[in-house]
Amino acid sequence: MPTHQFVLNGKPVTVEAPADMPLLWVLRDKLGVTGPKYGCGVGVCRACTSHLDGAEIQPCVVPVADCAGRQVTTIEGLADGDKLHPVQQAWLDCDVAQCGFCQPGQIMTAVALLRRTACPTDADIDRIENVCRCGTYFRIREAIKQAADALD
């Protein structure tokens, strides 16, 4: 079985897996990283959203072979020790999570948005395609704006 090497949340990892195995299964089943959630398996619900070299991806549709030598970041890699990322802190402050299933993906998408757009408008935020079955979209918008202010 081939081995794949990449950096996961700042630490080099080597994992044996078929080249076409989705990164999500490698993260969850082989490396024990459970923040990215399996929702749809086709990149639509975005519950698994993570970052590859800082860009937003859906690891349920990215083969592990595409990650060779690259930086993979999941929700577990956002905090700096005990200091939460400003988006994570805003999520708590704004009481965003209800069931919490989609929240890791929502947070990773929000971080990517704020990297691209320092002061997002409501329209920018409304373009986020992550599915939240609990419907906390108004609190998500509030948290993203709070995090944008904190990152200024």
C-alpha cells in the first residue's frame, strides 16, 4: 500500500492508504482526527470543510494523494495552544452551535472567507454554502462579523 506524507495541523504525518482514498477517511479512520464530519460524501454539505495550503477544501472528495507534501489544516489545528482562533471565540461568544455537527466545517469556511475578505458584507457571508440543519445562520453571520472585527 502506498504511503503519503503531508503536514497535518503543523505536524508531519505519514500514512498508508490507497492513493484514491478520500482525505476525510484518512483523517478520521487512520489519523483519529474527528473534527471534519462526514455528511454527504460528495462535497455539497461541507460538514468536512478543512484547508489545504490555506485554501478551503472538502476532504470527502479530495484524494489523499493530492495532499503529498502539502499543509492540511482541520478545526483541530486552528487554536494556538489554549488560545482559540478569533472565529472559534466568536462562535462561543455568539452562541452559534446548536447540535454542533456542522460547526467545524462552518468555522473553517468562515476562516477562509475572512482570509479572502477582511470585512465581509451580509451578501459575502450569505454566499457560504455550508448546510446547517438547525438553522443558526443569523448567529453564524453575527459571529463572522465579530471575528472580522477581532482580526482587524
